[in-house]
Amino acid sequence: MKWIIKVNMRDEKIEKVMATEEERHWGGRLLIAKLLLREVPPTCEPLGRYNKLIFSSGLIADTAITTTGQISIGGKSPLTGGVKESNVGGSAGKKLAKLGIRALVIEDTPKNLSTKVLILAANKIELINAPELKGKMVDETIDIIRKKFGLNVGIICIGPAGEMKLYGSGIAVTDEKDIQIRYAARGGLGALMGSKGLKAVVINDNGTKTPKYFNSELLRKTGKEIVQYLKKDPKTENRNMFGTPAIMEAANELGLLPTRNFSSGSFEDIQNITGERVRKVIVKRGGVGRTGCSCVKGCTIQCCNVFPDVKGKKIVASIQYENIALLGPNCGIGNLDDIAEMNNLCNQVGVDAIETGAAIGVLMESGEIAFGDAEAAKDIINQIGKGTYIGRIIGNGTKLTGQVFGARRRFYKITITSSTFRYTWALFICKAPICKAP
């Protein structure tokens, strides 16, 4: 991987630059951090002309080493104002690496905002107009792109939330069969992509050659050893069965599970949403439902799943611990189908399910809708996609939601160390009820 592709969205100039010797030793989040420090003013407006959106695979993304095919996406965060890098699965990371691209850098903002698609291929790089994608949900966007560019391309795109530049929006990446919709979700990167007028990136690696490795046998041997280590590690040995929801019950017992806007750390309906329960429902319903799925080709941890409805049709893929916790107990909701539907709605409108669940929790405690009202919560997420006033508030994240509704909370931090899980957990316990600001 030797090329850095720079795309200026103002004059639509595309520059293909040879990476320096030093830059060839940078990959993923390191490369993003280096480029941001070197090229982006720290005081710049995150959605303004001087911020940059950067895509970068890891140093060995074009190999068969497990988990290495993910892609890092970053820039100055619209949500926090700090450096943001989000690591995401899907097929785009490996395809970008196979094209020899060390980094894709999206610069500046267009004079007149429109809907653009960037095509990356072995023999061409071009920006095209795609007005037919404006305002489309993520699945609709993927479907239109597939029909136009084929089944073998990698797709990176945003939903309507990103186009509206909402700070809670993320960037979606598909797998090779469009089953797993993975998200570079945190920090408002979808808004950054939307500010550039970029709806999607299409990556076509047809015609690329298999790279030559310095020592193919050592690479193969090392890859096998890594797989064995992962299979033996207690943190990953059951992930293919239960995925990240495996820690739901433990988090609940330790008092760490976000419940009713973090007012409690334990949820009374925990048995309905444990990792074991998720697997049991998936197996019972059958159809397209399955556990042990990979977020990126070649991953041996396989912590993802496809959660089906009662007829075996996909509701969402994948449903993970964080999304269950924030859309579920944090909102007083203990029904897996409701949580999965909310998760899918977040994926379609293009917002981070974690940030959105937290914002809805604040809204519920403010009294605007009731804890446990799943239908009202779904309606709120739908309104994000429609761009209503309440939708835009929630779509801009927890902080703005709290400010708009005058939410106040006093917190004390307690750190609990669990030797069983080898983690240090930080728990915020409410010492005063939420109230309206005077």
C-alpha cells in the first residue's frame, strides 16, 4: 500500500500521491492521528472547510491474518471537538488495501452542497453526481449502488442523518453480501462525511494482483498461531456462540448495566436480554438467523450475529452488547424484538445506536416519553430520518438533548475492578434526580 488519495470536494480535484517512507509505516488510527496533527488546525470548525475525513486500513489489511481487514475512519469529531477514529468491519478495508491505497483523504467542502459518490478502482478514481441517492436510507442506498456498480464492490455510505449533518450520525460499511451493516458510529463522523457532500464511496478491487509477501510461510504460520491464541483466550473463546451480549448478565450483577438513563446499574428484566437468550431466540427462529458471524472476512472470533423475526427474516445484523444496553435497559425496554427493531432503525437513518439510546434515555427521564415505551422510541428514531425538530435534537446526541430539555444530573464516579473479566469498570451513580434547569 503506497498511495495516498486526496479528494478536494470544492474543486473536485483528485490527487494521487506516493506515500513517503515514513508514511508507509503508518496505518489505521496511527496514520489518521498523524495526518490530523500535521494537516488539520485543532481549532477548525469540524464541519467546515479545514477538517478532513480520512479512511485508512491497517498495515497488513491485504493479508489473511485474522481481524486485520477492518478499516479506520477519522477526523476532528463534530460531537466532541477532539480527534476521532472509529474502527469498523465490512469488506471495504481489504478492498482499499488491495488497491494499494494507504489512505483516502477527503478535503474541503463543496461550494454548493450536492450528493456525490466517489469511485475507487484499479484503473480510475472519479467523483460522480448521484442525486438519486439524496435522502435515501442506508439499505436503499446500498441497493441502488449494487444495481449500478455490481455485487463485488465494497460500499461505504451515510444515511439521511449524515446528510443533515447531525452530530450523532455514523458511517455504514457493508459486508460482501450486505447482511452485516457495520458502523463507524461514534463521534459524528457521518456528519463530517455529509458536510463534504459525499454520500458514498464505492471500492472496486477487480483486476488487482495478489501482493507479494517478504516471507509467505512465516506469515501463514504466524496467522495460524494468532488464531490458536484467540481460541484459547477466555475473553474470546465463547464469542462465536454468544457474541458481545455474553457480558450482559455479568454487567448486571456487577451493577454496571445502564438502566433508565443510568439511574441504576441493574435491570429487572435482564433474563430477557442475556447473551444466552439472544442465541436461544436466534436458534429457535431459524431462517436467516445465525450466531458466529464475522464482521470482516477471515475473523476467527466471529462475535456477530443475524437476529431474525418470528418468521426467520432478518431484523438486524448485528445486535451487540452496547446497542442492547443503551437501546434496551437504558430506556427501560426489555424486549429483544423491540431492541433489534430500534437498532435496525438507527442503522437505516444512519445514527450511532449507542449515542441515540443514551439521548432517548435522557428524553425519557425528562418526561417527554415514558421509560419502557418502545413504540414511542421507534417513532423518535424514525423522526431522525425525517428531520423533524425532535428528530434533529435526538440525532445530535445526548449532550444537546440534555441542554434542550434542561436535564441536569450530579454524578459520582466509582471504579470497580473485576479480576474475572480483567477490566476496570467506571460506574456513574446518580445522587440527585434529573430536573429542569432553572
